[in-house]
Amino acid sequence: MGDYTATNLGMEAEEDLIAAAQNILKALESKMNLTDDARKILANLGSQLSNITGVEESRDKEVEEDEGVGETELHLNEIQDKVMDWEKNQAMIWDCGPEEGYEYLKSVNEVRKLIDVLENRGVNSSSEDAVLLRKAHDILQTAMARLEEEFRHLLVQNRQPFEPEHMSFRSEDEFMEGGSVISSGDDSLDDVVHRDSMGRSSEDHAIELVHHEVIRDLKSIANLMFDSNYGRECTQVFVSVQKDALDDCLFILEVEKLSIEDVLKMEWSVLNSRIRRWLRATKLFVRVYLASEKMLTDQIFEDLDSVSSACFAESSKSAILQLLNFCEAIAIGPHQPEKLIRVLDMYELLDDLIPDIQSLYSDDQSGSSVCFECLDILQRLGDYAKATFLEFENAVASNVSTNAFPGGGVHPLTKYVMNYIKILMDYSRTLDSVLKDQHVDDPVPVSPDLSPDEHENGPKWMSPMSIHFRSLISILQCNLDGKSKLYKEESCQHLFLMNNIHYMAEKVKNSELRTVLGDDWIRKHNWKFQQHAMNYERATWSSILALLRDEGVQNPGSNSISRTLLKERLQSFYLAFEEVYKNQTGWVIPFPQLRDDLRISTSLNVIQAYRTFVGRHVNHINEKHIKYSADDLEDLLLDLFEGSQKSLHGGRKK
């Protein structure tokens, strides 16, 4: 009853106050000019009303804030329970299904938003909001640590196996293992040397490095971590995991981590195998695996501006440098001719891959160092190739023999040099590039075998490679001239040069070398070996055929034929012929057509002279003094140049 009375009294007082206020308003409307006392009273009244309104509004706001803090704390507690429940659980969240993962992300994102709201209020450390803010940060920190592990787990557990053996390319391991790149023989050359036949179209495609179904999950985690200012932790996890993945890829491709010292100590057969492995691995790694790695990075960090490029550069840099370090070790090694082909392979591959590498690292400043390193290594490989070729020229010029090459055949040096430059034709574009600044002012001393105006009548313009090839062949010819002097018989000197120049001319005529040296070069060298063939015949048979002339077979003081002198002439001829037979059956002409041509030419001269001589003096020669018939001699000439020495033992051949 008392409460009811108090309430009524309060309501009556409020009604009286409203009635008084209405009277004041009516008075003000009817009387615009107020006295000073009236103005003062009304001003005090207005001030009191303002204070009353401010107190009421503040009280209402405090009530609302108290209610808001309570709701926020309640919601925060709910999220904390969810987060801590997963901390107690040993299972990974996404292993329980993507729905669980996205519920977790949703809750953590709400904490992040709440932190933004609380921080925007400008709270002080003593307020209830400050307590909630600290609590929210603690929850977020715990959740971010968990998301790091979830991110790592998703990357590792969903990595797809890399199986290079299923790539559609031809492995160089199908070819010869070890051995020299250059062969001095012809039969094995095409089996030994193979250009890098892996086409870009066969392997220029990206593969899935991580199962595509988790890409969206990884992207969502990354976005939330960056939104929560935990981006560095996210990228550290990604870089760490992908570095390991890239290392595993190189291991699968059989790329070893070798120091420069390790490479320099390798035997050539081992190093040759390593280089071929490097060629295969590097092409696959850049065109397939690295391109796929870039695609994966872009997919995960798609919404984060330059983060993707920075992560990719950081994770892949060490793997690329491992491949380049092997090149560097090769480039500082000794300039051995057998290495040149493989180094040119490396140069061409790296030159071909640099646009791909520049494209992969185009968006990141740290990636520019990788591109710079590639260009630097390319320059070093080019310098090595140039120095090795020039060293090869010097090696050919300084090649010294102390003994004549048996049989007067094609010298191994000739085969080596001609096969060498034949193979180098496959690298014409590269050689023109690396040799372009290396001028040959006075390339070689002129061989005495060179025909007149040989140098002056060459093409008006020649590529750098063409100039050096001509120089190298001239160096070879000068060296062969010196080697020919080791033969005691002048005839064998000419046979040796005939064989070697013929080999060179045929090698040029039947290969791409023809496009570099030209038909005019071939014609001149054909002329040269033919000159040596004629000189061989002259040196071998001129003195022998002189024995079949009529001069000096007459009796002294008369024109009658002396039987004694004829007998002595025939015996001298047979002895000389048998000596030639004994020596030159051991000589060799390895070219069937050339061998037959020289036999026919010799036979025409020798047999015709013998038949004529014997036929003219048949009445003065006792049959028992005719040791060989013309047919016998013709058959014996067929035994020459087979490389198997024979002797007639003074017997008569019927």
C-alpha cells in the first residue's frame, strides 16, 4: 500500500511539472520581451534540464554497455571452449572433415573481428574491455599456432608423388654411359654422340603437387592468418615445407649436392654421366616441377598481392642455386676438349630455360637475383666453351709424333678433329655466339699443300664458327705435313697426305660441314689429294719404269741389243718390284674406291711399260729370265695397300 501511494505521489508531481512547463511556454508565446530576471530564471531552468538529460543518457548508455560486455564475454567464452577443445584433441581438424575446418575458421575469424571492434573503442587497460581484449588475443594466438600446424599438415599429407619416369620424354640414360663424347673412329660415332632430344612440347606442362581438393582449405587458412597479422608465420611454414619438397624432387631426379672440389676431382666418365643427368633433371625441374610449384603458390596466396612471388622465390631459390652451382664447378674446371660438347649442351639448355626462369621470377625483387645468377652462369659457360675451343686449336697445332703412323693411313688426329667439328655443327648458333668476339687475324701458317689463292677465294662473309673451323683444319693440315716427314720413303709421305686429305674432303662433303666450308673448299681438297696420288706414283714407279726403257741396253759402240744388259735390266726391275710389293702391301688405303683407282692407274703405267719392253725384246731374252708375266704383275699389284705385309721370297708366280 505504501509503494502504491509513493508511486501516485510521483506521478502527480510529474503532472504538476508538465503543467507548469506548459504555462511557461504559453507565457513565452504571448510575451516576447522578457525582463532580465525572467531571462535569468529561464537560463537556470535550461541548465538544470540539460544536466538532468545528460545524467539519464549516461545511465542508459552504461546499461547498454554492461549488457554488450556481457554478451561479448559470453560469446568469447564459447569460442574459447571450441579452440581449447581442439587443443585437447590429438586429431588434426581437417582430418575430421572440411566442415570441421571451416567451423573452426569461422570461430577464429569472429575472434579477429571482435579484436578489431574492441581496439577501435580506444579502451584503457583498466576497463572490462581491456580484459576482454587480452583474452581475445590469447585465444587468437592459440588458434594461429594450431592453424600453422594444420597448414603444414595439409601441405605435407596431400603432396602428390612426383614420377619423372612417367613424363613423355626420351631419357638420355638410354644412350652410352660414360666414355668419350668424341670418337676417333667412324663406326661408333653416331652411337656415341646424341643431341638433347627432349622437346619442349612433350613436357611443358604443370602437374598437381598438392591434391586439388585441399587448395581451397590452404587458401582460406592463409587468408585468415594474414588478416590476423600472422602472415609471417604462415609464409615461414609454407617456405619450409616446399623447400623440403623441392629437395625431394632433386633427389628423385638424382641430382646430388656436390661441392666444387667434388666436381673437379671426378674422372671424365663419371662427370660425363653427371652432366647428362643434370641436363635431363634441370629441364624437367624448371619446365615441369618449378612451373607447378609457382602455380601452387599462386593458388594459395592468390588474394595476397606480392606474397605469392616472395614465397615462391624464397622456397625455390636454394634448389635453383644447387643446379647452377654444378654449372659453376664445370665452368672453372680445366679446358678439356672432350668436355666441350657437354658444356655446349649445358649452355644451350640454360639459354633456352632463362626466359622460363625470368617469367617465373618476374614479379619479385628477390627473384631477380636468381635471374642474374642464371645469366652470370650462362656467360661463364660461354667463356669456358670459347676457351676450350681455342685450347683445342692449340692442342692440334702442338700435337707431336715421334714415329710415323703405320701404313700411311688416316691418322687418329685427323679422325678426331674432323669428327669433332662435324659434331660441333649441331651447335652452330651457340658457337657463333660464343666465338663472335674472338678474331682470327692470322689464324695459321699456310700449309705448303694449299693450292694458290685458297685463302683469298673463300666466301666474302663467314660466320665466326666458319672462320675458326677453317683455321682449325688449316692447323691440322700443317700438323699432318710435319707428320708426313717422319716417313723415310717419299712415296709413303704422299700416300699419307693423300689418305688424310681425302678423308677430310669426304667428311666435309657428306656432312653439314659442307654448308660451312663450301663446295669450293671441297674441290680444292679433292685436287690436293689427287696431286698427292700422282706424286706417290711418280715417287714409287718413276725409277722402276726407267729400267724398262731402251736407253743403255745396246752393246758398247754398236746399236745391237746386249742380252746381258737386258737380263740385268729385268733382274733389277724384278728386285725393285718385289721391294715395292714387300713394303706397300703393308701400306693402307682405307677407302675402297680410292684404293682401286690408284691400283688401276699404277697397273696401266707399270703393266703397259712391262709388256712393251718384254714384247720388243722377246727375241733377245731367254724365257728362263722372265720371272713374272704381265698378268702375274697385274695380280700382284692387287695386293698393294691392304695393310698386310707380304713377301714374294724370290719365287716365280705362274
